[in-house]
Amino acid sequence: MNAQERRGTTDMAKLEITSAELFGEQQEIIILHAGGEYRLRITSNNKLIMTK
């Protein structure tokens, strides 16, 4: 069940996803956007940092 289903909404204009759903067991993911590569990572202080 995804976050949207848990909230009971069918609003497809917005996507809500937890960091656990996004990262799984990983600490860093790569997001491809407009020809660029962005890294989103969880820091040792449990914060999110995105870098290009």
C-alpha cells in the first residue's frame, strides 16, 4: 500500500512517497532530470541532501 492509498485520496495531481519507499535499503539514490544527474542521500544525521 502506498502513501496515497493510506491517506484514502485519489488526487493524482500530487504524489506523496515516504523516504523509506523511495530509498528502500539504500542511503543514496540518483534522480535523472532534464539530462542531468542528481544525487539524493540520507546523511548520518538523518537529513536529506540533494546535489548535482
